[in-house]
Amino acid sequence: FASRNPGICRILTGEALTGEQERLRQRVAQLFNRLEVQLKQVLREKAVAEKNDQVDPTIHANLLLNIIDGRLQQFVRSDFKRSPLENWDQQWQIIYSQLLN
């Protein structure tokens, strides 16, 4: 998504919002909040299905959201030269094995 939509990334990271209406900033914050809620729900369902009470969906969802946000920030900072998917397959294996397994 990010590589195909650099303009949206500028908005999501707040770069394009400097001096913009407060309403637009609130909508971006709302988008990230909804994404975090969705991640939390998926993680909660996974924990229930696997009967795993060691997982805290709130903490895990927030960490995943920060990873997403960080990759978008990195993409924007590189002037859209460094793909948000760079090394993603290997990084996801680490994230999955340490966080979600």
C-alpha cells in the first residue's frame, strides 16, 4: 500500500499535515486508533483459539502499530526511495516468532 501511495504516507505520518486543519489530524489519529483496535481484536481471537492467556493483545497490537508507523515514517524520510517492504519477509519472520508464536 505505502509504495503505491506515497502521498497518503505523507498524510499518515503527519508530514503533509503541518498547518492543516485540526480535523484532518484527528481523522488520521482515528484511522490509526481503528487499526490498533482491529489488530487487538485479531490477537485476542488468536489467543482464545489457542487457549493462550500469556498474550496481552493490547501490548502486542500497540507494538505492531508502532512497526507499521515506523515503516511509513522511514518511507517518507527517504523521499520514498526506501520501500516499506524492504526486508519485510525476513523481519516478519522475526516479529512472528518472537511476538505472535
